[in-house]
Amino acid sequence: MGLFKRKDGGKQKGHHELRKKLEYRNIQITLLTSYTIVSILSMSLLGAVLYSSFASISRRVATDNARTILSQTGEKLEDYLRQMRQLSDAFYYTSIQTSDIHIDKIGSQMNLLYESNKDNVVSMALFESNGRQLGAAPSAIQKDNIDVTTQEWFVEATTQVENMHFSTPHVQNLFSDSAGRYYWVISLSRSVMYTRGGIPKQGVLLVDMDYTTVYQMFDILNNSLSQGYIYLCDKEGRIIYHPQNMQIVSGLYDENNQVVATYSDGVYEEKFNGEKRIEIVNTISYTGWKLVSVIPTKNLSVGLRSTRSFMVLIVLLVMLAVLLLNRLISARISSPIKKLTASIHNIEVTERSVPLVYIGGSNEVRYLGTTLQKLLNQISLLMADIIKEQEEKRKSELDALQSQVNPHFLYNTLDSIVWMVEDGRNKEAVYMITQLSSLFRISLSNGRNIIRVSEEIKHAENYTNIQKVRFKDSFSVKYEIDQDIMNCCIVKLVVQPLLENAIYYGVKGMEDPGSIRVRGYRKGDNVYIEVEDNGYGMSPEQAKGLLTEEGRTRARGSGVGLINVHRRLQLRFGRDFGLMIDTEADEGTRVTIHMPYIEYSEENARDVESAEYI
């Protein structure tokens, strides 16, 4: 105490404060310099190493996987083409070459061979060198206006008699078909020698393979690929299969097939139409066709396992370096700063809405603590405002979804009404107009978002009545709604999207009559409304995805998908309620609305609207 009474006490105090300021400044410089250097060096090293590893691993994994898939696909295609060649050989060596040709006999033999292979073969035919048909399976009459000798497959067979020849896909229109059916085929043709009336003659054997078999083989494969696509062309570069074939024919999409046709088997990197990509080429034996896998480099993804391990190692090293640096720096920090640091750390783990910050020590540390406490108070208020604002925004957005009218549904319905009027089906037209009017009247509901179950069911009936007329009663809808829930509160427009989903993704397109059942009942204080169809169903993984953002499903009619119905129910009634999906592939789907039983009144409707029941 005496020290502060000396005359030079003020001078010593000034030196002490100056020394504290310099020391504090040194700590700031140390922190700033150390963290900056370590961060820059660590992140630069981490970024460079990870980028190099990412590029190398992803490229290698993608290329290896593509080569494996391409090899397996090539073997499968070669096996299929080999079967077709064996079919041609079997007919040639057992029926054509071994006996004198008789048209009736050769036709029956050809039909027998065709019947055993008709899953992959559209037709078979034997022609003389002048193009006259000797036999065909299935039995068909050759068109008079078709000159077979000018067909590409015929020309190749007669000019290159030593080989079999595979054409590119084309529509086979040689034969008359009373049903007007024509098929896309790949023609396998060959020159054959036969004997007729004891005279050796040259002819052409044609086997039309069903192009659908090849198309489906590659279409299924491409649908399973995530990084690129596979296409097939002949040795002249003509496309046999391409996932974008329609766009290529229309001139909307370009492919490098003419250049790729000149490549030998292997892996190539090129830039085509401004896009860098990897092309893997595999030649199909005997035909010379090129099987090509295209992987745009921008689609390459990380080889997850090795990259994950590598990233964990780097992150651990960086964390270790930071921890060591923190320990060295922490040893030089004064007690008030340590307490302030503990307060800052406490902010992350405390359960208080506004954590308390240590305020004490030197003026600088006290100022920091006071300022931080003020900031936390302001942040807490701002967060409360933001949460309230976002909640109101979500309500507005979800409510806005209710008012959207899908133009396709309205257009199709009005179009159906017009056709009915033009056909003189006035009663049906009046019925459709009445149902449509009732549907929109309930949709508006004088601006109410909470209505009675009876009104919601009426709206659903209007919708299904319209759809049944539009789809010509290809499905039936049965309503089983208990009377004791008819006066219950429900969020408007939640049943119709479930019906729409059941129609478009359940029973539409079924060969058997579709059936939809709407069942509503009360169990204790809970209300359940089920929409069940006997449609195609789906896997449990697909059903689970319907109520997540990643698997968001949007129905075509109202635009209100299942995820939005689920959210609207939870927004009004709480997270214990919403949608439940029960489905199984080929067994149908049941979607259930689960909500609390709340008797309808204007007061209760307002409470549900403002989410007071949550």
C-alpha cells in the first residue's frame, strides 16, 4: 500500500500500464501471426494434397469400373449375337443345305425354328438371288412394291458371300401386316447355297432380330450408371444404340461416334464440344461394332473409402498442430483472458438461452466481455425474431401451395367437357361442370385453411368423380368414412393429393381394374384417414424417401406433393402427426393421415390455424 503513496508512484504505474499494453499487443500479434501462418500452410497443403488424391483416385476408380462394366456388357452382347448366328447356322446347315428346297416344307421348318426363338426374333425369311421369297416365319406375304435386292442387308449378303452381316437398327417393312405393325429390327443376313429341283442356287437367308432386346439391355444399364453413359455404333460410326438417340436424330445432340469408330480398344481422353471426357472403347468380335463408355470428367466423384481415410489422417494432423499451438499460446495468456475464453467455450455448451459471459480483469478484457454479452443478448433477440419470421414465412408458403391450380388438370378437364358437348353428351358435361364447380368452391372455402372433414371428403369425391370420367372408369373409388369424424377439423386439401398420387402412380396404366379405398375412423383422441390403392406399390426405401426433401414427390394435379401435405399437417398439429406410408412392391400402397380429434368450431379452427394445439 505504501508503494502507491510515493511521489514516483504515478510514473511507475504509467510504465506498468505501458508494459501491459505492449504485452497484450504481443499476444495479439502472436495469435494473429501463428493462426494465419498455420492456417495458410495447413489449408494450402491440405487442399493441394486432397485435390491431387481426389483427381487421381476418382479417375482411376471411374475408369476401372467403366472398363469392367463395358467388358461384361460386351460379353453379354457377344453372347446374344452368337446365339443369333447359331440360329442362322442351324437353319442353314440342317434345313437348307441338306435337302432339296420345297416351299411348304421349308416354311414349316422355318416356323418351327422361329417359334423356339420368337422372344428374340421378329421374323425369318429365305430369298432367291432375284429377291423372290421362298419362305418366311411367321408366315407373311411379301409386299409387291418392295425391291428386296436394293435393301442394304441383301446387297451386303450377295456381294460379300463369305460373311454374315449385321445391319443398323431399322423398321422392317418387307411383309404385309393386317394390323399395320412394323418392328424395329437388326437384320442378320448371309449368302446361302440351296438346291431346288436338283439345281444348285444362291440365295439370301434373313434373320430379323428384335431391336427391343438390345435396346432394353443398354437402357437398363444406362439407367443404373451415375457417372456417364454407354452407346453402341458400327465400324462406320453409325449409331446402333444411344440413350440420346432421338435428340441425335433431331439434331439437338452431338456425339463423337464418327471419330470413335476409328479408335482401337482402350481408354482415351478428349475434349468434345468444349467438354472434357474419358472414352473407353471395346470392339465387339465378328461385327466390328464399337461399344463406348463416355464419362464426363466433371461427373467424376471421390473414391470414398480411400479418400475418407486420407482426409481423416490429414484432419487429425491439422487438429494436432492446432492443439499444440493453442497450448503454447494459452500458457502466455493471463487469468482474465482464460476466464473469458472459458465463457466463450461455455456459450457452445450452455443450455441457457442467453449465456453469461465473464466480465472482469483489465479494462480491455472487461470491454471484450461486456461487448460480447451485449452481442449475445442482441443475437438472442434477433434469433427469436428470425425464427418467428421464418415460421410465418413457412406458413405463408405452404398456404400458398394450396391455392395453386394445376393448369394440366384444369385444361384436361375442360377439354373433356368440350368433347362431351361436341359429342352431344350434355348430361355428362353438366355433371363434370358441377363436380368441377364444387371442387373449386371447396378449394376456396372463403379463405379458410381449416375445414370440416365432411367438406374435405366432398372435395375428394368431386376430384375422383372428374378423374373417373376422364379415365373412363378404369378404376373404382370407395369411401368408408365414420360419421363421428365428419365434423372434425382438418387442414384443407390434404386428401386430394393422396388420391392424385394413388391414381397417377398407383392404378393408372394397370391391366386389371384399379381400386382405391378411402377409409376414415377415430381411435381414441386420434383420427385416421387412409387412402389405399391396389397399384404397383414400391420398395420400403422409396416409400421412406417420399417424406424427405431428397425424395420429394410432386403430384401432377395440385402441385402439392406428399412432403408438403406431411409438413402442413405437422405445422398445424405438431410433429407427432402427419403422413404414414405402408407399401410393398406389386402389392399396392396405403397412405394414412394421422391427426388429433378436434371438434370443428370457428374458435377451434382459428386455434388450429394459428397452431395453438401444438
